[in-house]
Amino acid sequence: MQFNNAFFEDLSRSPGVRALVQAEAEKIAADARGSAPVDSGKYRDGIKVVMKNQRRAVAVVLSTDPKTMLIESKTGNLARALQRWKRKR
């Protein structure tokens, strides 16, 4: 048996797969926004999904607030949102 690698690479970059990956990442981002600590709201409002152009569809959930690393080191909010998503799967 021989796999058609080109087919699977094309499939992993297809619009349907990209949409599916983005939709799941949006669920994680929404969960993270819902559980985000709110001081000024910049961290919560800065949580977004960024699609990366790689060999396959990749989505990154991040926050654009400059204090994100500090907040994450104290709360682990984004990591916890990802763990909750994994448990639901």
C-alpha cells in the first residue's frame, strides 16, 4: 500500500479543513474570553484566533495584550481553555 502524500497535503490545506480548524479554535478562544480575568478588559478583548499558513491548517489562540505573558504565568487561562476543549472531545 502506498499513500498519496500530495492528496493528504492538499486535503489538510483545503478550505473545508481550514474552516473546521478555525471553528474549533474559535470555541477555545470564546472559552478563554469567558474565563479571562478582567482588570481593564484588554487581555480578554485581545484574545483572538490567528490562522497560520503552513503545510497544514494551523490555528493559534493568543492575546494581543502586552501583559499576556504575565497574566498567563499567574492564571494559565489560555492553557486551561485548551484543556477544557480537549476533555470535551
